[in-house]
Amino acid sequence: MKILDYYILKKFLKTYVFAVFIIVLIVMVIDYTEKIDDFIRKEAPLREILFDYYLNFIPYWASYISPLMVFIATVFFTANLAAKTEIIAILSSGVSFTRLMRPYLIGSGILAVGTFIMIGWVVPNANKIRVPFEHKYINNTYYFDKRDVHIKIGPETYAYLETYDNTTNTGYRFSLERIVGTEIQQKLMSDRITWDSTSKKWTIHDYRIRTTGATSLKFGAKIDTTLNLFPKDFENKHLLHETFTLPELNRHIDLVQSRGADGIEVFQIEKYLRFANPFSVMILTIIGFLVSARKARGGVGFQIALGFSLAFIYILFFMMSKGIAEGGGMPPLLAVWLPNIVFSAVGVGLYYTIPR
């Protein structure tokens, strides 16, 4: 790597870090002004506000805006180079346009790897602290209000709950069925089931068991049992997908699929996003370089405005495809990668059409 590469790479990364720092700082100030009433009303301790919430708020937003900020930083930095005719001087010295892109590719590669590590492990672990804080001090108290819950908890075992009270960890009108093929082999019915936090087991009260071929029902007052069902399955699912590291997310997707439960699209989208975002960092860096590498008559302001416009279109495109996928109208994998595919084509078109 030559001195020129170090110079561009250093300027590029410094501009990116500065842009992220400023935006995160602004977001934190806005967020605090919006939530200060909740903090006061629910008497959130200052230590928890600073260390549990805002300390973990920083990596979340830094990774969230990373693709956008790397694009804006690229446009801003490169447009300034072009305005000062530095790029013209570099190209006049015999450096090819493609060769000039090398430090940008290296820089975007570094940021892409960092983004992957952040959203795969660092941010989820931070969210494990931040999200419960939001549930406790910002959001309203959560009550599980779904009725007639059916969950597959084993290859041939299905559980049913008419209602569930998450404040007491008690389920009502519970039944447990073992189905082989299309025939119910055994069915357990109970008026009430409670979670024993000490033994980590369920206590089934006043149960009846009907077995195929048996002449009578089996009755009992109480029985403890272990089920592939836990109180956390009935807890607040808001932002749950953001609290899983990548391995945990894969395991949770497998669990949801094995149960045949709804809402798996949210977790699949989150998984695919963690692979797509690093690539979007590289794609947007290249596009940012291409739209700002030549000196424009409109000046730096015009190129920065153009960069913001393209960034806005990208975000709008991404949000639309993500919303459609969450509604089941598009495969999650396609929805997540579609913006990258389209903007990759845009980048290729710019590379072969802009004057160099």
C-alpha cells in the first residue's frame, strides 16, 4: 500500500467516524428529550439510564446507521478531494481510476467486517441490557393477551392453552396431545398449569389423561413435568430478534420452525440483514465514490445533496421491501438482498457511464 492509499484511507475512516459520532450524539439528545418524562415518571435510576440504556444505545445506533453514514462520508470526503482538484492531480500522475478505488475498497472492507461483528455479536449483547430497560421504564406493562395458543413442543407432541397470565406464569384450560400420523394416541387435559421457578418445571393441576384403547380416564390432583415450553415464550416479544447473537438467532429460527409458529419472517429478515448490511457498506461506498469523484459545476453542495438523495432512495426502497416481507408478500431473503442487488446494478451503470 502506497502513501496515497494511506492518505485516502485515513481521511475516509476519519470522516466516517466523525459522521457517526455526530449523528449518534444528535440522536441521543433527541431520544433523551423524548423519554425524560418516562424516566421521571417511572423513577429510573440515573446509573441505569447512563450505563444500562445509553451506553448500550451507542453501539446499536452506530451499527444501524453504518451503511448510510459510510455513503455520506464517502460522498463528502471525495467531493472535497474533487473540489480541490486533488483527484485530477492523482489521475494526471498516471494513477488509473480503478486504481484510485483501491483505498475505498480497503476502507469499506474494514468497515464491513466491523459491521458484521457489531450486528452479529456486540449489538445483540448490548440489546440484552437495553431492551429490558425499555420494557421496564419506557414501555407500558406487558400482558400476554393471546387466546387459544397452539404450540408444537415435540415431533409428535402439541400443547394448547386457552389463556395465559404472564404475571403469575399460569396457563388455563391446558391440554397436551401426542399425535402419531393423524391419530391422537394420548391427551392430557388440565384446568390450570403453573411454572415452578425453583425446580424449573411445570406443575399440572387437576389433570385427566385419556389414552387410545384405554377403558377409563386417569385422574390426578397434581403432577410436575418438564416441557419444551417456558415462561419466556409468553414474554414481551418486542425487539426480541435484536437481542439474539447470530448463533442464538439461528437456534431460535429452528425452534420456531419446529413449532410451526407464526412470525418467523421477522427473525429470518434479521438473520439475512446481518449478512446483507456488510455488503451494503461496500456497495454504497463504491456508489458514493463514483457520484462524487469528478468536479461538478454545482460544487460540493450539489454532490452532497445528490448523495443524500440516493441514500434516501436506498432507505425507502429497503423499508418498503422489508415491510412487504414481514407481511408475507415477499420471501425474506429476496426482500433483504433486493436493495443491494438493485444498487449494485446502479453502481455498475455509473462506473461505465460517468466521465473519468
